[in-house]
Amino acid sequence: MESIVKTKIRPVKNMETALYIYWNYPEIGNKEIAALFGLSGTATLARYKKIARQRMDEKGVECRGFACVDTATAFEAWGIDVGDLENRLIKIQRLKQKNLIKTDFAVDV
């Protein structure tokens, strides 16, 4: 029996960045994962990639490069709901257009 990696997945750092990465990169590596979650440690990045690779193995998904993981499968493994992010971003954009929220407001997670 293969061990399952137990790691608490952080929330994405920025919805726009997450959607940009999802839609622009079929495969992602350390640079994109670090930008997605605001990570800096190589050990943490390796754990996140291991979680994604386990899901890729379950689904029979392969990557061209050994240093990368499949983006869609990684997002699924990390519990990132792309549809929900898109809906939230649309809502925020509508609120900004109506001047109901500040345009530069951000909270560090």
C-alpha cells in the first residue's frame, strides 16, 4: 500500500493568479506552485507536487517533464475549484464596477 501524503493545503494567494496559471499552463512546476500559494520552501513545494503526482497516478495522467505536474489534476488534488474561483472573480469585478468595494483592497493570508 502506498503512503498518502498528509499536508494542509494553503488557500490560493490570489484568484486572478490562480486562474491565469490554470488556463495558461497545461503543466506547472515550482515557479507556478510558489506563485499560486505564496510558498518559498522547496520541501513544501515537493510535498504539494507529491500530492498532485499521487492523483495523477490514480487517474493515469502523465507529464512531459519530470519536474512538472498536470495543472488540472494538481488543482483537483489540492481542492481548488476553478469554477468557484471564476464565479467569485466575476462577482468581485461587478462589485468594483458599481463602486461597492475598493479596487485595491487585499488581505494577506
